Amino acid sequence: MKCAVVAALAAIPLFASALPCGFDTTTLSFAGTPETQARCLLRYVSRGGVVDAKPATLPPLLASLVGTTAPSVDFIRYAAGKPVSEIGGDLGQRLERVRYFVIHDTSTPWLGDAPDFPPNDAPELNRIAHYAGPNAVAHVFVNRLGETVLGHDFAEPWRATKFETKVIGQPAKGLFVHIELMQPRRRDPQGSPKNDLIAPLPGFTPAQYEKLALLYAAASARAGHWLVPAFHADLDEGLDDAHDDPQHFEIDAFAAALQRLLDHLKEF
């Protein structure tokens, strides 16, 4: 097994460490402290997948948490009885290798040339069951109402970015967990016939941020430390056919939802 891991690491392209955020093929982590990594991996994603060059400004809560010891007993008490889709699977199963919590948007449903977006409670924006299955592209999916479906337990190694599959390869398995937030898209009339460049504003609903905070806490509790959050587009920056998600993600809204969850945990 050791020889196989060494061979896999040797196969990682030499340019991996030259990509944004400086992935280290020896430590299998990005450059710097967990906070530094988060600031690089959460750079704002603009339309078309253009990622800001400037590191993100983290809300104080996130800056203080990433990399530190995550809640365990209190969180398990709080989460007892919740559906596995809301907490990413079996809380009793440790996540030995997971370091990164990757945030995506589905960029679906595609509404084509619709003049506007339907309200967030519209049924056509919240059909979520079809995302599940053995080949689900992410671990958990969250619709506009905050409802969830489990694609894979967080403990199942699953790669969902080009950075993992085309740059790191086999050693990437188990380093990342992936959350897909449902976000409809419309066509930009100035673009190609099938483009999906227009996303709603705000990009996500309060219910989605609340559920994302819960999933982040669950994954971190199972890993034993607060994971480094990352955006899909930031991971794939510089690669061919890179994705443009998540669009219009508000880090402050995510941090506020996480703070509310932590305040609630004090009751347990």
C-alpha cells in the first residue's frame, strides 16, 4: 500500500504547486495556515468563473475557527435524531483524512430565456430527489428551502472537482467533502445559446445557509477539527473548462448562520 501511495504522489503533475493557493504534494494541503488557506480558497467568484486575485476577508468567526478543535459531544447530542442527509451521514464514523469542505452550486434548474427567476419556494426550484444515487456528484445537496438529500456519506471518498481528478488524482480521495447548493440559472442573451451565466441575487437563501452551517459543523466534528472551507471555482482556477460556482455566495451570511448554530449548541 505504501508503494502505491508513493507512486500516486509521484504521478501528480509538477505544476500542482504552482496553481493558486500552492498545493503541496507532500503534505497534501494548500500553502499556509488553515486561515491563510481559507482566505485563498474562498476568493469571490464572479460571473463566468472569474476568481478574485485578492484573498478573501474572513468573518472573525471563521478566521478564529478554521483548523481548531471542532465541537464533538455537544454537537452529537444536538444532532441526535436528525436525518442523515442533514448531517452528512453517520456521526459516529470518523473522517480521518478530510481537510476541506467544498461549496458548490448546482447551476440548475436551467431556465433558459425566462425573463426572471421564480420565487424560492417554487416547486421547480426545489426538486431534489433526482440528485441522489450511487453516482451522485456530491456528498449532500441542499435545495432553496433548505431540504437535503444525501449523495454519499461524508466518509465515502468522492472527488467532485477537476483539481482532484486531473491534478491530484488518487491521493485526493478522502481529503474533500462536497456540498451542492441548488441555484437556478438563466441564459445571458449576449452569450452562447446554452450558457447559464445569470444567477439570482441573492445567490442563496437563508435556509440554505442554515443547513450549510449544520453540515459544516457535522463534517468538522467528525474530522475533529474545523475544516477549511473552499469554493469549487477557486479549486479549479486555471484549469480547462473550470466551473463558475458558487455564484453570489455571501461568506458573512454563512458565518452568521454558523454563529447561530454555535450559540444554540451552548444549550447542550
